[in-house]
Amino acid sequence: MSPDGPAIAVVIVTHESAREIARTLAALDPQLRADDELIVVDSASRDDTPAIARAASGRATVLAEDENVGFARGCHVGADATSAPLLLFLNPDARPEAGAVEHLRRIADSHPGWGAWQALVTMSEGREINTSGGVVHFTGLGWAGRCGEPVDAAPAEPVEVGFASGAAFTVRRDAWRSSGGFAAEYFMYGEDLDLSLRLRLAGWGVGVEPRARVEHAYAFTKGDYKWFLLERNRWWTLLGTYPTPLLALLAPALIASELALLVIAAGGGWLGEKLRADASVLRSLRPIRARRAEIQGNGTIGADAFAAALGHALDSPFLGRLGRWRLLRAAMGLYWRAVRAAVAQRAV
């Protein structure tokens, strides 16, 4: 291992990314050491992404898949083709600023208890935060922390976060292997939250290194199918990662939030995708139970410690007026304090 930190294998999963990949590789290449690795996994692009990637970086190995395998499975393809102690999963439209890779590398030594961490992901030419670390609500909803705020609002030093963003996600290879990595069946969306919670359940910390900055061409709206994946994957994560005492105490709130989300989905025009997601979860209950047994069997912390990574505030900019309802915010806070007190009492 180098005295400046371990080697990094950078994995970029592309799908019709011809407009972005050359700029990302141009920003990344000068930051890599001789012992680092760079893999581009192209997921059946119909444009010239593979050729552009090969031309943009002489050190990139481009693996072209015959079908669209999705982000999560594509990350596994890239990870399996590398051997460095650290893995950095980088979006094709996420350009690392100078020094970003070194900052992400050094955290491995300075924070040995962290299993995964992210860069500070910015947008608007670096003026605004895209995510300073993901926020996880106790209902399983997750969103980009401090999204839209000026970069000066980001923490100055590394801190733990609810989950690390898949846009610039660094993970120790041993933690990746022992946890199983991103859940390939998620296809895309929510796999970063899911893996972060599984790592935390196994005793690892998850954080952000704000001195490492990555500029992301971010857009939340990507069609109704995104809502199907978000909701299906949210329930898969809830039912897989939440310890049994916590899941039982949250059952009333989860039922109430499900009814509320059905109303919100109807108003937002994505009720069909929401119902499809719920039906998919119900059809998957047997594999969900098997997955849960494995995840909980690998857990090393109790429900109280796990709950510390979750929150009750509905301050996501994507929830609109819902997050500003004072009565709802107050009720959520009271309920969550009661749940935390109950799981803490069980831990005594």
C-alpha cells in the first residue's frame, strides 16, 4: 500500500453517455496513480459511448455489455474486473475536481471505521450542492442532503451521513465483498441507500469527504418509470435492512405513509407506477424474506444504533408542501422520539 493511501479502482457505468463521458474521463485521468485502475462498463449504448470512452482515456478498460444490465449490476461487472483495495463508483456525468480522488483515497486511512463514503457532489458549475450526504427518513424515503444550497453550507470536515450517493461512491473492497455490494436486482435508484444501511447494520460507518468535490449534471425528473423503481426499491430496503424491533414499531407509520403516498401519487400522475411497485413487492415476498434473513444474520449492531442513522424531518425539496405541514412535522417528531425511546429501552 502507498504511504499516501491505497490504490483505487474507478468504475463508471455508462448508458448512452456519449455527451458526458469524455469530459469526465479528461477530469479523472490526471488524478489517477500508476497503481489505480479505470473501468468503463457500457450497458448496451446505442450511441458511440464505448468508442468515445476508449478515445478519451488511454488507460481505461471498456467492457461493452450486450444488454442494458442497469447501474447496480454494471457496478458488479466493473468491480469483478479490478483488484484495488478501494472502489470508486462514479457517474458518467460526474466530473471530479482536481484533488478529489486523493481526498477520497486518504479517508481510507484517516477513518478506518468507515466502510463507504462519498465526495461532496455539486451542481450549477460548482456553486450549489447536489448532495452533501443522503438523508434517510424512517419511512425509508431518501434524498440528497442540502440539495440546492450554496456550497458554503456543506460541512468543512468529513462527517457521517445517512447514506452515500452513488454519483461518487467510494467503498472498501472487503466491505463490498462481505456485504454483497449493490443489490443487482434494484437495476437502478436506491441501491446506494440500501448498501449504506447494510454496511451500517454490519458495523461500518458511512460518511462524506467534503474536500473531494465532484460536479454532477443532476436532474431528478426522468419519467414515470423512475417512480416505480424508487418505490419498489424503497420497500425492498425497508423489509431487508430494518431490524425487527424497529420495523415492528414503525408498522403503523409505514401503513399511514403508504396511504399518503397513494394520494400523492394520484395527484402527481404516477399512481399507476406506485401500484405497480406495490404489486411487485407483494410478488417478491419470498425472496425478500430470504434476503432479510441473510442481511440480519450479518448484522452486528442493535436497532437503537441502526435507528441513529435515520431521521424524522420531511425537509426534502422534492416533497413540496408535504414537508412544510407543521402538524405533520410535529406528529412525525413525536412518533419518532417514542420509537427511539422504545428501541433504546430494549437495548438496556
